[in-house]
Amino acid sequence: MRNIYLREISTKEMNHLHGLLDNDPEYGYQAKMILLRDEGYTVPEIRRITNHHDNNIRKWIHRFNEKGIDGIISRKHIRNAQKITEDIENKIVEIASNDSRRKYKLKFSTWSLRVLAGYIMEKKIINSISHTEVKNVLVKHGIEWRNSKTVMGKSRDPEYELKKRELKN
């Protein structure tokens, strides 16, 4: 296996890498990988020294080659989250509480959290919401939520037979 290429490191970048190594536990290990490669160590040698997987070592070296210091410092995802108001919560609960097939003319009868989150965003009730946030809203309003499971044979739903008969009619 050929060794991975590391571009030339400027003096400013070298100082920044050493600063990360000495002062930043979150990004220090990435800086260490870059500095070790600059000293001539191979990826397997860096793996033995740092106890990180070869693919991660290569990833950080590639990111450094492409973007410099910015490539190894992950920018935390910051979004301007829209506040989930009581009105939005009530709409989420209303949608989740209704039969998706009958009320919304969809092709399924049970909401999954991810599909529900997507539907809520599609209907512009809120710009962005995760399935976890949807679950938290439902739990807050006393709606127990379980993971969707495919059940072979008879359904666990106590009203299964009634719903089945209604669909046939």
C-alpha cells in the first residue's frame, strides 16, 4: 500500500497545529496525526501511536490537504432552530393522532417518527424538525410512541379487526 501524501505545511499552520496539540483535547488528536505524517511516519505507524483507525487518519490528512486547519476543525452544526410553539405542538399531536390513510389520504396507516417529521416540514408547519423532536412533543402530550415494527400474521393493534373490516367496506 502506498503512503498518503501530505502537502507542505506553512509556518503559521505548523504553529496552529502545535497549539491544538497542546491546548485543545477535542482537535489535538487530529493535529497529532498531521504532525506525525509531516515527520515522515506512515499511516500504520501513526495508527500504532495514536490508536486511531487508518481510514480516520487518511480522512484527516486529506481534509488538511484540501482545507488546511479548517479541514480538521469540525464546525459544529449551528442552525437557527425555529422554536416549537404550543400551537405547533398541537398541530403535530393532531396529525399524529389521526389515521394517515383516512384523514390525509396517504398510502400508509401508521406514522413512523421520520415520516411524520417529513410530513410536518412538507406542510410547512415548521421549517425543520427531527424525528427525535417529534417524539419529544408526542411524549410531552401523553402520546406513547413505539418503534414501527412489521408484524407477521395478526396485528398487535386491539382494533385491528375493526379497521380491517372498515377498509374492506
